[in-house]
Amino acid sequence: MSATEEIEDSSAPLIEHLAELRTRLIRSGLAFVIAISFFFIPIGGQFIAEHVLHALVSPIVSVLRDLGDPSPTLQFTSPQEYLFTLFRISMVGGFALAFPVIGFQMWRFVAPGLYKTERGAFLPFMFASPIMFLLGASFAQLVVTPLAMQFFLGFADVASVFANLLGPAAENVPGDVAVVPETNDGVRITFFGKVNESLDITLKFIMAFGLCFQLPVLLTLMGKAGLVSAQGLGSVRKYAMVGILVLAALVTPPDVVTQLILFTVVYGLYEVSILLVKRVEKARIARMKADGTWFEDEEDDDLAEHEADEK
């Protein structure tokens, strides 16, 4: 076979792979566009994205009501801000809705190049990853964001400010001219929240906790691939605790309560990951013994590791 024929034979599979990749990307892109369009379907006089926006900013609304504002209001200060906010929600939500299709297209592209055992090992994690992300996002929306809003807004005496605003701030005089009475109470400091900024902090919490909840999935997958071990993860617990504390300080407001919540949750996930990796190792050892590919010296080392973990 000549050198030209060898080049043609090697380039043909590459062209086929690129064509298949293009097809998978086009299908994923179409699913993403359709999912984005879904959020601009009007329901009840509002787009679905607007309903999602109201749900995302509900923690800050609840905190404002608790602080004395009977009708909390968020504002936008530029003509395009509200539309861009809705489009941002549709982008994030659209990716979440289209992820099953995108993940399936990715799987169909890489699956032919994997062994049967590798396909069986990788597929469950594709289902576990979005579930864990949703759990983390729900935890952020229902627990962390309300605590953060309470911390941020608690510095200002919002209740007294709204009481002054709702009180008899004007007196009617002849000519129906409203006159604001003078006051010696100093400068009024109140909260006028912007829609995009309020949404931004909520989405940051959702993304941060959603990614943190991927820790068991990532470590278990690495354990299945033999990149980490339960003994190794257990031996670096003190370093993991420091890293989690630093993470809690970076992604949460300077509030001890919120930081402790994040630390407790993420460290709990770390311990769960060690247990999952240990189960994966036992299953791998049993499979290798059944296949006759397990050697006695490896078995002794592994038993010593498990005994050390149990102690």
C-alpha cells in the first residue's frame, strides 16, 4: 500500500467523525434554541421567563416584607435591562431543559469509542449529574439565598424607613400643593433593588451550590477510573476541610451562619464521596477477581488499605 492510500484510509474515518460531530452539535443547538423559545411563551399575560424571574427573586421579596415593606418593588434603570434579564433567564433555563438532549447527543458521539464496561460505568453518572445539580440549586434557592438576603438587608433599618415613607409625609395646603414637612432625622437610606443585580446574586448562589453538589459524582467517577481511592481521600481530610472553608468564604457573604451551612453541606458530600468510592473499589476488586486479573499482592495491599480505613 502506498503512502497516499494510507493517508486516504486514515482521513476517511476522521471525516466521518467530524461529520457526525457536526450533526450532534446541530441537534444540540436546535434543542437549545427550542428550549430558549419555550421561556417566551405567554402564560397568564406574562412570559414563562417572567414567572421564573418572580420565583428567583422571591427570597428577597420575602425578606423585604419581613423588614416592613408591604409591597416590595424591584426596578430597572435602562430600557433594555428587563429584556436582557429575561433573555438571561431563558439562556440558563434553556440549557437546563435541553441538557437531556445535549447529554444524549454527547453520549451517542463518544459511546462507540468506549468499551462495554466503560459505557456501563459512565452512563449512570450522566443521569446523576443533573439530579445533583438540581438538589444543589434547590438548596441554594430555598435556604442559602434567603439567609444571604437577610444578612445583606439587615444592616439598614428598612422597617423604620418604610414606616416613614408610608406615614403622613405630605400635608394638603390651599391650592392643593403637597408640601413635604421638614425633618431632622437625617438622610433617609432605603433599598431600591435592581432586577438584574438581584437576579445576579441568586444565580451565583444557584450555580455555586449546584456545582458543589457535583462533588460526589466527580469523585465517584474518578474512583471508578482508578484515579482516586477511598484511603487517599480519607488521608487528606484536613486539607479538604481547609479548602472547603476557603470555598465557603469565597462564594457566600461574610456571614458565619451561611458559611457554616455551606461548609457542613460540602464536607458532608465529601464524606459521602469517600463511602461511594469505597463501594466502587470493592465492586472493581470483585469484578477483577471474577475475571482472574487480580493478583495476590494487589489484594493484600487493598485489604490493608480497607483495614486502615475501618480503623
